[in-house]
Amino acid sequence: MLGNRSLKVLALVAVFVLLVTSLIGCKPAAVEEPTEAPPVGEPAEEPAEEPEPAEEETSIVIVIPEDPPSFNGIVTDTGYEQMAMKLVLVGMAAVDPQGEYYPVLAAELPTVENGGVVIDEDAWTMDVTWKMRDDVTWADGEPITADDVIFTWEKISDPEGGIWFPGLDYTDDVEKIDDHTFVVHYSTVFPAYLTQFGGEQIVIWPEHYCDPEQDFVSWDCNRDPLSSGPYMLEEWAEGDHLTLVRNPNYFEENKPSIDKVIIQIVPEPPVRKTMMLEGDADLDFWLDETTMEDIKDEPNVVLSLSPHSRWVMRLIPNQAEKGYLDSEAHPHPFFSDVRVRHAVRMAIDVDTLVDDIFFGYGEPIWTEFFRPPYVCDIPRPPYDPERAMALLEEAGWTDTDGDGIRECHGCPNAEEGYVMSSEFVIYSDYGESLELAQQLIAENLRAVGMDTELSMMEGGIMWADFESGGTEQNGEFELNMWDDGYAGADPTEFIWTFYHTGAQEPDWGWNVVRWSNEEADALIDELYTMDEEYRQEVFCQLADIFEEELPWILLFSTTENTSHSTRLQGVQPQVNDIITWNAADWKIAE
């Protein structure tokens, strides 16, 4: 594969060949006949015009640690599939860095004010009318129409081969009005309607191209998509690279300006860093904090951070026994006890994690509701190992044999003598900082009598869907750690996906901690209203329940960390969408 440097060398070779050829062409012949003058009154022939030199093809290299699972951003959640998806496919609307929604395939955003949103106050239902642009085509020239939207909806919502996605539970039907108009009929008021067919994870799929006999989660077009975005997939050499080329039918005039995007698979973080420093790569994102410190003053690399914090590093304690999906019938021996979960949080020195391991990038976070406009006043929990040990004693976990690790003596969900030890898994994609954080947390837990077995795995395995053997969807874990947070300005669907009892069903949510709370379920259902004052009140009631029950253990925020070459312009990391959200606007400054 040719990198940027190789392309420049080839260009110089081509210039040299042209010079040599032109010199040979100018060499006088051994015998040369005199040239006759043109007859009087007849103009001399114009010399042939020199052909315009061909413009050099422009390209950039993005480095990522593993192949994206596909181009379908909703099936798995590694982030790399969303990065690739945004290069080739688009949705109805998206969100900018300031949290503002903007139309993409839509001609305009439907609102109550323009008549696009109609609410039946008596039935508490809602209809949303979308008007699409009529000048957008697929890469093969076929127009993108309401039929494609309805096809996408039907395939995603198929009970057999579909998958849960935001708004699915509240959508009765998607009705075609004409080729470029459709209405979404909701069974309730759904405040996140603007990104039901867009945003970070959802795009529209082509009816005439994707095989309707195949399942949405596994159809062939997930890995060989027909483009509606700025780029088209040209080649996928698995384990090595993906090559994407400019889509000549992209609907935004004179975009993209870069001809080719190469996604290079480079598992080792030090190699990705070296490629960036030596000019062999142009974009590396989700950097670990050690790498950020190493490159922040390098002259050839720009370090870009998102304007806001979104990602929250969190511990994921499975309340069900490993290998089971029902925490009531099969409770975890100790993570099912809320006292143990609180003890775990009290035992962890978050300030040391943030300051010493993450170099001050980020801040302690302990509630989901820390981002405007939904901020709730939940006091910061203390770092208190003594109190943690007292809670473990109270929960029936004591160390009677003096080896420093507690055993069950009167605990509610384990046999007498059961040792307080669990596996503790992180995802390998993050980098050195997360490994160091895992080690410090393990030391903190051992200090209060909890043993852990440390390991890591690829995020693509941890977060894969149920049928593909995803460890979390299958309940095959005890304690994990990764970072996540909601995109956009509305946490409603994120909260449902992570906390509602209905989100425990594999592939239909992400309540992989298997936590159930009827009061929380009822409050989450109350969020589906346009009354913002009431929504704020409900969010903070939920914050109180989450703080009491502690189904997820939130630790600290991490920023959206990106490095790009000085020649690549227009890169804007943000918390509301993936880094390639505006790839059509990127430019190269040579």
C-alpha cells in the first residue's frame, strides 16, 4: 500500500521521466529537411496545445487498532464501525459540536412550529412528518426516497432479524406520503425523534441494494455498503486496511475535496503514534492519555480535544451470576448486593486515577447527569476504604483465615466460605492508561479484601451482539470497565438503554448489569414528554435512585482525544458524534 510519502516519490519519478522524454524529443535529427513557408494568404498552423498536467491524487491515512465489525453503527458498539459508517452513509439528521440538530437527507427539521410535529394531547401520541431532499442519490445514481427509509425501519424492527434502536418501542408505523415525504406515527410523545433515523448510530439503507431476505444485523451490505455519503468502499483487506474513494455522486457540491481515505489497521498504540509523528498517518483518535502527553508538543501533529466531556469511565458489575441473564434467579455471589457495590466505589482512589494515570485529562464523575441542560445535585461520594470494609463486614464478607481475602460468612447470595474473588476485564483498544487504571483499582480492592483476576479483550468481542458471542450481551463476565456516555443533548434513550428492565433483553438494550427497579422503570417512561421542566425533575429523581442502588459505578470523565497531521484541516472532535461526522469538509494543506 502506498503512503503519502510513497505517492510523493512516485510523483517526482513521473516528473523526471517527463523531463527526460521532453529532452529526447528536442534533440536535433541527423539530417533535417528545410521547412516550407505556408502559401501567401494562408495562416500558419497553430502549435498543438500542451495537455494540462494531471492533478496529483490526494489521500489521507486513518489508523485504528482493529477492523470495524461492519459499516453498521447500531449492531455493535466499538465506535470503529460508526467511524467507517459516517464516511459512506448518511441519515435524516445529525448533531453538531454545540448540540444543535441539522438536516442531512431531510429538507428541513420537523418541529411543532413548522407543523412537522403534531401531538394529540388526549391520546398522548405524536406524528412527525419528514420532508426529504429530492436531489440526493445513491452512488449508483438511484434516488434516495421514502421507500429507503421505510425499508430501513422494517428491517431494523423485524422481530426475527432486527435489533433494538432508539424509538422502536414507541413507533407504531412509518407511512409513505410520496417519494420524498413520510410520517412516523408514535404511540407516545418521543422527544428524541430528530435522531431516530440519524445521529451517531443510525443511517438509511438502500432498498434496491441490500438483500431483503437477509437479516439487518448480518446482511451482506453491512460489509459492502452502497454509498450515500462522501466516500465509497473500494477495497477491504481484512486485518490490514480499507480503501475508500471519493463518491462522484455525493450530494454536497464540490465535496469531498480529498480523493482517497485509507483506514489502516494498526493494533499497537506505539506504532500508531510513530506513524503520526513521522507523517505516515494523518488521523488517530481516542488516544490514551500517555500518548497525549508524548505528542502534545510535537510540531508535526495537532492534538485536538472535544469542547465538552462526554465519556465516563465506569465499572460494570454484573448482578447476575456469570453465564446467566437473570439476576433474580441467578444472582451474582456478591455484586448483586448493593452494599458490596457501594463498598467497591468507596475503595477506589479516583483522584489518583485522574491526576497520576490520566495526567489530569478529565475529572471525577459519579452521576449520569453532569452535562447541561440536565444537571442534578448529587454529592460526591467519599474515598473511604475504612467505610468500605465496614460495609463488606455488614454484608457478611469477612476474612477468617487471615490471607487478606474475604469469604462469605452469612452473606445472602453465596455459599458459606465462598471466596470474594472475581475476574476484572478491560478492553485492549484503549491503551496503557486503562491498563494502569485497572491495576490501581485492583490494588484498591485488594486493600479492602476483594481479589481480582485481571485480563483484557478486544472491544469488538466484549460488545458484539448476542449471536456473535458478545461477552456482555451473553452475560459472560463479572466485572468490566469501559467508558461511554450519551451523544447529543438528550440522555433519554441512553438512560432507557442502560437502566430500564426492558433493556436487559439481549441485543435490545444495554442493561448488561441486569438491574431491575420498578420505580426507575416508571420514571424512565415518564421522560417521554415535551415538558422540559418536568423532564428535568424526573431526571433528578432517577439520579437519586441510581445513587442509592448504584447499578453502574461511574468514576471519572475522559475527553474526546484526537491527533491529526498539520496538513489535515477541518477535523473537529465532538461528544455528539463520531470523529468522521464532517469528513466531507476535511481538506489537505500541502
